[in-house]
Amino acid sequence: MIKLWQKFKRFIILAIFGSTALAVGLGATPEDVNIVISDKVAEIQTLQETDKQANGKYKYRPKEIVKPLNTPETSYEIHEHENSKGEIGYTIYIEKTEGDITYRMATSTGIYKKEFDFDWKIIKNLTASTTP
């Protein structure tokens, strides 16, 4: 019942404010940030499947930066893949910045899924101390 309520509440919020405006003025929680990221990934996956149906291939998409209010800046970049057998796939690279730390993760579809997928890792830390 709780999960159903959460999904319904999420649907109402998204319907009213739009997926990237989820946290406008609401003081976003980590769960809100994850919802915004999940919604953006789902949007990208839909676009990629539409491109595949129309053109038989996935499409490269340059880095897009999204900055909903009160949430970390996030960016999304899509790389398409095709091997010599004509098998295709794509990888979505997601970056988020929280304070002085930037994290990156990747999720893939199709070929090379196991090779390119990775969970959140720090790629930049401006607060790291250089003193021993």
C-alpha cells in the first residue's frame, strides 16, 4: 500500500510540475534526486528506442546538463555502439555534482552492457586534501 501511494504521489507531482521540476522549492531529498535521474534515464531510453525503430540504430546524444532547483546539477551523455556483427547498443553516462564532489555512473543497453556499466564513483573531489 505504501509503495502504491508513493507511486501515485510521484505521478501527481510529475504531472503537475514535470520531471525535472520535482524539487523546485521543496528541499530535495536523496530520493527526490534519484527520481529525477530515473525519470531522465527513462526519457532517454524511450528516445533511443524511437531512434532504433526509425533508423535501425541508436543515436549519440551530446552532454546535456540539467539543474533542477535544490538538487545537484546532473548531466547525461549517450554513446551508441555497433560491433562488426552489426549488433548495437548504447551507454548513458550520468554525472551529478554535490558540493565540491562530482560522481559518475553508466548504464548500458545491448552489446557491451557488462563492459560499460558501473555504479556511482567519484571523478572529481575539490575538497580532497593534498597535505599528508
